[in-house]
Amino acid sequence: MKLKTFLARDLKDALSQVKRELGPEAVILSTQSRWVKENQTGWGRRPGVEVTAAVDMTPIPSNGDGDRDDRGVWFPPPPTPVSQIQEDLEEVKELLHQWMRQSGPPSWLLQHKELAMFYRVLTKSGLDERFVQRWLDNVQGILEQPGEQPLTLKEVACRYLMHAFGVVDPWKAKEAQPRYWTFIGPTGVGKTTTIAKLAAKFGLMEKLQVGLISMDNQRLGAHNQLAAYGRLTGQPLIVVHRRQELLEAMEKMGDLDLILIDTAGRSPYAPALQKELQESLGDLPELEHHLVLSATTKESNLINAIKRFSILPISSYIITKLDETNDFSGIFNQLCRHRVPVSYLTAGQQVPEDIELASRRRVTELLLRRRS
Ligand SMILES: Nc1nc2c(ncn2[C@@H]2O[C@H](COP(=O)(O)OP(=O)(O)OP(=O)(O)O)[C@@H](O)[C@H]2O)c(=O)[nH]1
Ligand SMILES: [Mg+2]
């Protein structure tokens, strides 16, 4: 293991020094804020960064590919470009996060105590650094506007966050009659339970005519769960196996107000997923697809799930299992990134109680609750 400490004016400069001297395999062990010389003559000092990095010098395995350079640093064979870029991005993201956490609020923000505190909350919330930076730029822009401040500082702090994502009430979003809503997503995220909650809300509380269709043929007897809810509420259920049967069931239920369609949970990593989704549900413009995501899912898996299921046009995200985590940052980052609105939030197993329509205020509170 070779260990070395680098002093640089900024993180970008430090990282390129690390790559140059230790090679691309180097691992960053720590970053810290430091004062560095302003210029060659040594006059003046400015904030900079100290990065400690290490590289593994163990011999190349006898069957291994790759090469050593003249410093003795081992270079593995070139990885596939996409995975390399993803790894680099993750590394830079983590470094930036550390950097922002350590360096604290910029000096201009310190004049506004309330905002500086809010900045600290944001940097610790797990929110994407690029988004924190955009928030800073936005706040700075507002504060620099001449004349009387139109907003209180608290409003300045929250306003940008609350408008960084979309919310939708899917019932009001479309006038179509009937409405056909499908619930798609990874296994076990709560699709069927969410359908049962919505069936009770619309059928029993709002007295609308609701029908249920189950396309879940993945597990033996998977539709029994929905059939039991249907029996309790008196709502009709049709089980379908093929696309043609789905079309027939949709036609049969055409005089109802709302048809909730349950699908089989699928691993976002399943190679045939997108083909299957396209073949069973693609090119049916009457369908509104709601992607169900669990708040407990790790961010990298969320990113992949959104990517794979978005082969179908997604009308909204439904976020489940909010009662099982206090870290909402992964979901929040994705809501800001994709701008697909969030419709419902669920926080518990009770049918029908544990579901609510999403609002900007509630979603923002979920992000901030861990630190506030
Ligand atoms: N804590 C908690 N549990 C939930 C929530 N929503 C669903 N569940 C539970 O999660 C488990 C799986 O729920 P299902 O509705 O069967 O999930 P699914 O997505 O239909 O699963 P598959 O059809 O197998 O893909 C059940 O035990 C539910 O009670 C929620 O908001 N909070
Ligand atoms: Mg299910």
C-alpha cells in the first residue's frame, strides 16, 4: 500500500494530482479543508484542500491482465466505459459531499444565520450536491436583488426546495372516463396493498364504481390477495394472463369510473423486463402507469428501477413504506432529477388508512425531518 497526502487549491486539482501520481486505482482516504499558499512566492493564503490517497501495490495475480507503469503502479485492464464512468461519478459525488460538509456555508451566507443553518441541514440530508449548489445559487440570486426582500428568509430557504419536484392528483389530472391505472414496479414494494387502499378510498369513501384487474401471474395464487379485497368491498375482479385478455377485461369494465390494474412485481435487473413490459402494456394510450417505489430502497437501485420501468410512460411515482425509514434523500433526489410528479405516499400496512395524496409541503418535510 502506498500512501500520500496532496495539498491543492481545490478538489478538482487535488484529484488530478492523485490520478497523475498514484494512478487511476488510487483510493481517497480523507479530505480536509486547509489553508494553502496563494502563489509561488508564498505570499498570501487562501482556503484549499488536503487529500490523502492510497494505492494497493500487491503483485498482479499470475493469471491477471493489466500492466505496471515505471512507478510500479498496477493498472487493471480497461473496464467497460459505462461502469467506469459510473464509479468515477460516485467517487466524485462522495468527495464533493464530504467537501461541502466540511467546508461549511460560504461566507456570504453566514450573514444570514437562519439560512446558514438551513444550508447545514441540507448538506447533511443526503441531498444531491449539485442540487444543494443550485439552491445556494438561487438563494444568492434572491438576496442580491435590489430593494426590499419580498420573502422572509424561511420562505427563501423552503421555496426552492418545494418547487424542485412535481406533485399530482391523478384523479384530477385527467378527465378521461373510465380511468385505467396500472401499478408497476419492483417486487414487494406495495403495489397490491396500495391498490387495496385506493380501491377502498374511491369505492367506499367516494362512492365511485371501481373495478380490479390482476395481471399478476408471477406467483401461484398471487391474485388471491386482491380477490380477498374485492370480495370485502364488493368490487369486481378479473384475472388476466395475456394482453388480449387484458383488452377484453378493460372493455368489460368500460362503464365503471376507475379500473385499478395490478401487475406482477419484477426485478429491475431482469434482462427481459423491458421487453415484457412493452409486450404486455405498451402502446395502450388509455393506460396511466404509476411506478411504485419503496422509500427503503437504496438510491442506486432506485435509479436502476426508474430507468428500466420508464420504458413505459410514467404518469406518477407512488412512494411506499415511509414508515420504515427516516432517510428520504434517495427518493427526493430522483423526484428532482426526473420531474415525474409524485401522486401518493403510503406509510403503513393498514388498509385503507395508511395512504395520503402527496403535497409539496409533505414531501419537503420528509426530506428535512431526519435533521430538523
Ligand atoms: N411498512 C409498510 N409496509 C407496507 C407498505 N405498503 C405495503 N407494505 C407491506 O409490504 C409487503 C408487500 O406488499 P405487497 O402489496 O404485496 O407488495 P407488491 O408490490 O404487490 O408485491 P409483489 O406483487 O410480490 O411484487 C406487505 O407485507 C405489505 O403489508 C407501507 O407503506 N409500509
Ligand atoms: Mg402484488
